[in-house]
Amino acid sequence: MALAPASSGGEPVIAEVEMNAGADQAAATVRVTVVQAASVFYDTPATLDKAEKLIAEAAGYGSQLVLFPEVFIGGYPHGSTFGLVVGNRTAKGKEDFQKYHAAAIDVPGPEVSRLAALAGKYNVFLVIGVVERSGYTLYNTVLTFDPLGKYLGKHRKLMPTALERVFWGFGDGSTIPVYDTPLGKIGALICWENRMPLLRTAMYAKGVEIYCAPTVDCMTSWQASMTHIALEGGCFVLSAVPFTRRKDYPPPPNYTFGGLEEEPSPESVVCSGGSVIISPSGTVLSGPNYEGEALLTADLATSSPPPRRPRASGSSKPPAHTETLMALVTSSSGAGPVIAEVEMNGGADPSATTVRATVVQASTIFYDTPATLDKAERLIEEAAGYGSQLVVFPEAFIGGYPRGSTFGYGISISIANPKDKGKEAFRRYHAAAIDVPEEHTGPEVTRLAAMAGKYKVFLVMGVIEREGYTLYCSVLFFDPLGHYLGKHRKLMPTALERIIWGFGDGSTIPVYDTPLGKIGALICWENKMPLLRTALYGKGIEIYCAPTADSRPVWQASMTHIALEGGCFVLSANQFCRRKDYPPPPEYEFAGLGEEPSADTVVCPGGSVIISPSGEVLAGPNYEGEALITADLDLGEIVRAKFDFDVVGHYARPEVLSLVVNDQPQFPVSFTSSAEKTPATKSDSIAKSY
């Protein structure tokens, strides 16, 4: 941390410099700076002067890329309603808009020329948010300039949020650029555009490597979205947020803050910052800063993998604002007490429908499917005892997740000749999987259906599905009447999973319309696939189940982002496993470790969690042991969240971006004589009512 006198006036600018000491020193690095500062509202020349001082300071640190917040030039009208009430507008509101219109800039125009000159003078790539004036219409725009003093182009915000839609126009698909520069491929999306999965996918398709996210969102949940985007896109994410106080705006009555009971004091913080720089692995390189105006600077190792964040070894407690009742109950699963974390949502609207849901965090009994089914029943019974209506199990709970196994494959082993021991391990794994026949009469499926009916719960269960000699990582759905509803097959296995599991197709991406809400599931890193998530959003998913085997802390960021993006509850279930939950060596060996783990070594620490549509953690994440994690879901939260952001509704731009899903089953062999001769599972029907 180095304090530098702020030439912008006011308090010192804080430079946070992350030197990436652990990165490959031979790798190309790019030094970048994110500016966290306030506009000089209604005074564009003064704001341009302030911008130059900040660019000069960043260049003094050796920065090659400087990113400014959303609408730094022109200003973000925090608190202003521009005199709007439903059906009318006040005369003062029109005058306020006239001033705001005058503070905007033409593109091209003299202000653009000056910004280009600044980029050239200080030899930096410059990405800056402006209020663009095009005739009498304003746009929220990002401009990009190169170190030669050239204006490269602009991105207009495609979808303004809430009241922004009254005073800003809507961009179109012609301004979604990604610039191929010597620093890497640079692009930008603005504020809540970053929650639009199709728009992000367009950026990924153009190869964005340095993803800029200027914003005015200073909520802590913004950090989760930025981390998720870095992981999802495999890119560096730079987010610039202003830090503003009431005194940074004109005093009343020239500028008033609407919706507040009283006028804020001059020192009141209006936008608290939160600027951040994140690596493609989800590692925070600099920030987030909530202290004041700042320059956040980091070196990006652009041609080598950045260091991975270490796995959490301790427990994670619920946030202070969550009232969680912790009750220890005797576990019939046999591995110590199961912890029930029950969030009663005492402040929820009592007239709203609530659903009690339980996420199971427990280990498979590996290679022993009957015993695993027995354990599942005990856990379902315990959850039902808490009044749970929905129970979600982890990925591959029935059949097991073969953590640490290579099935005989290795770097020095021919792909065509895995070790015989690996083939035998696969034979045993295949034997532990379950059949999910088209007529739904497999013994394990029948038993799971009976459990759902016996305990009157909706059941979402991760299984290893066996179809002939091919295995699939699947999720099965059951209703409280004991009916099997259908399945989702994992569409894209990850890494070595692709050797042992087949690939699902678009025919098994169901969302079930139930009395509890619309329920669906994606498995593990499928949840990083923005188009696949959009397919679920398009089907109206409300309770989004995410069984997984990913126990890293960054998984929590993805779950929070999905809740915000989809406006849905997210229930993520992971196993908690120790080495002793797998067969002992040499029967089962963990590869890639320097030595065999001890029996009590934790090989998967869990992290199961339940998150609301607002991004609030309702229960978990739990890293302590096997647990039942339970929360009451206030379904009214879904509507409240969609008021601000409905990703496939009012926040969609289908004339610019749309998704087509091939939901037909794909068969390796088809017979023209009769559909009945096609040896493959047909698409499951979607239950509508019970």
C-alpha cells in the first residue's frame, strides 16, 4: 500500500499494487489501474481535468491500461428521479435533465479528442465511461483509446436498469467490441449488463482476455458476480466503481436525493466503491476497496496461469445478518451428528408462500449402492422430520464421485492402453451405477421414488446412471406422490470425467412446474455454462439446484452470481468426504498426491449452501462435516428480485441476442422402420401439476 498525494484534490489516492510475485517471471505481464473516484457533477471540463490528473498518477505507477467507472464523464445521477412520478414529470425535473444533457459529450466531439490526447500523452490504453449525447438522446457509453492517441470505438449500454431507462437510450448489437491489442483482447460491459449471460457469451466468443466492468453497483454481492465472470470467461476482470459523497453533487435545492426521508449530510457516502481486479482463477489481485477515492493497480500475468486460490481448511459461518438456528441432532447416517441449519426468515411477508428446503452434505458409501441407498433414506427421513418439502443431494451421490482416481490413465500411459487395474476399477464403478430405464422400473429408481412418496418430499438426487456400457452423471427428480418425474444428464463432463462419463444432450434439460415452484438442476461446472443456464431461465426456473463436487471457496461466488442473474433460489449440495469414505489402498488409490492421505484426511470439504434471489446466504456454506442444511424459501423474493432484473424478460434484448436450444434426443444409431427400435432413452415429460 503506497499513499500518493491526490492531484485530483481531496483525500489521498490509495495505490494498491499487486506484483504477482508468484507468477512466472518470464511471462508477459500487463500493469493495469482501476480508478475509483467521483465525477465533478454538472461540470464536464472539471471532470476531464480530474481524469487527466488520475491518468497521470496511474501512468506514474507504470500502468499500461487505465479503467474509469461507469459514466465518469457526465456523472451518474444517484438519487435523482428527474421529477418523475407515474403519469407526470415536474418542471424542475425537466430542468435537471437539461443540465444533465448539457454535461454529456458528443461522440465524436472535442471531449473525445481531449481523451484521445490524454491516452497518447501518457502512453496508456484508456477505457472510460461517459454519458454520450446523440441529438436529444443520451446513452451510457464506454469509450476506448490506445496509447497512440487514437479513439478505437465505443460500447453503448444495451439495457439500462430501472429508472435509467427513462433518461438513457438503449444500445444495439453494433457496439459490442473486443479490441485485439498488444496487451490482450480488451472489451467492456457496463454495470448490470454483466448479469446478461448471452451478452457475456458474445464477449467470450470474441476472445475477451481483459474484461472491463465499469459500474455503480457498490453492493458486496457485486464481488461474487465479478469472481464468477472471471472463472466463467477465463479472463481477467477489472471493475471500476465510483466513490462518492453527498458533497460531490450540487447542494440542494439544485440537486435533491429522492426516496430518502431526509437530505443526506455532505459527508454521507452515496456510492461506497468496491473496485476490484480479479484473475482468471478467481484470485483477487487488488481490492475490493470501500475506503475512499483510490487507484487500484495490479500486474496481470497474461501468458501464464495465475496462482490458484488455496482450498479452505476451516469452517465458514453464516453472515452476521442471517439469523440461523443451529440444532445438533443424532445422525442416523452413522458418521457423527448431522447439523441442521434452519433459517426461519422471520422478516418475510407472512402472506407469501414459503418452501422449506434441505441440502444434504454427506458422503457416498463407495462401491456399495445398497448401503448408499440406505443412508439416503435415513437422511431424507431426518430432513422430513424438520418439515422439509424439498431435499437435494450432491452430484453422483448414488454411485459415487471417483475423486482422485485416474482409472489407470496417466501422462506416460497410452490412451489406448490404460492399466489393467484401471479397467478393473472402472468395472467396479460401472457395477455401482444404476439403470434408469425408459419405463422407470429400475430397482434403485423404484426405491428412490418410494422414499419420496413415503416421506412426502420432492427429491433431487445425483446418481451415476448406467445405460448399457456407458455411464452418465445424472440428476433424478421425484415428487411426493412417489412418481419419478425425469432426469437431467450432465451435458459437459469436466477434464478426466470425460473419459468415464458420456455426454448428455438437449433433451434432458427439464424444469418441472410443481406446487413448490419451478424446479430444475445443472451439475457442477455446467453451472459455468451461460447458455445452458439461460435455457433454464427461459423455462422459468425458480428453485435452481446445483449438485456439485466443487468445494473451492470461489464456488460460492458462482452460486451467488447465479441467484442474482436468474432471480432464483440456488441450492448447492456437495459431499463431505474423508479418505476413509473410499476403499483403502491398494483397492482404491488417490493419484497426483505426494503420499497416500491418512484415513481422516478431508478429500472434499463440502461447502453446501442455500442462497436467495437477492444474493443473501440463507444457510451455509458448511465446511465442518456431514450436515443437513435447511432454510425456508420465501417465494415472494423471486418477484421482488425480478422487479430489478429479469434476465429473459424485461432485461432481455432478443432482437440483439437470443438463444436457440436443440432439445431433441441425439441417437448414435437410428432405424427408419420403427421409432420403437431406437435403442435410446426418450425425452421425459414435464410434470405440470400434482
